[in-house]
Amino acid sequence: MTNELFQVEPPPTGEIEDAVREAFDDLDAKGVLGPIEKAKRAALIKAAAALDRSLNGGAPSVATSNVLKNVLESLDSLPRPAEGTDRELDAFDAALAELTRDALTAS
């Protein structure tokens, strides 16, 4: 038995909110989220949800445009892990690590 008269399901998430959540999940998996980034995550997820609602409701307002601009700027300020962004650099790092390991174990 529930205390609610009607069973209410949470509203579906939107495209922007899903993308923001995915970006933060990826950064979290790479271990690059500090306390500031965790606070940004909470704010950006709420802002992304508001953007989805506003942009799906018709013509965006000036306020919506400002929120979108701020969300994009905040996303750009997040850490960008170097690993996986440049194949040649990743291959160089792997080769250097192996050569270093070989040199240290040969001694």
C-alpha cells in the first residue's frame, strides 16, 4: 500500500541531461572528479534538465540561451584526461613505459 493517491513516475530525462550525465560518469570512471567538479555535476545536471524542458517547449527564451551558454562554458572547464585522446601520444607513452620497465629490470 502506498500513501500516494496516484502512482507518479519521474519524468523522462532529455537528450542534454543524458549527455551531461554520461560525460560526468566517464570523468568519474577516470577518477578526475574533485569536490569542485562534483558540485558542478549537480548544478549542470539540473541546468541540463531545465534546458531539455525549455527547448522542448517551443521557442527558447533569452534566459534559456544564457543557461545553455553557461552550461557549455562549464563543460569546457571540466578536466580532460589526456589518455585516449591522441593515439600516437598514447602509443608513445606505452612504449616509453615498457622501455623504462625493461631498463629497470635489466639492472
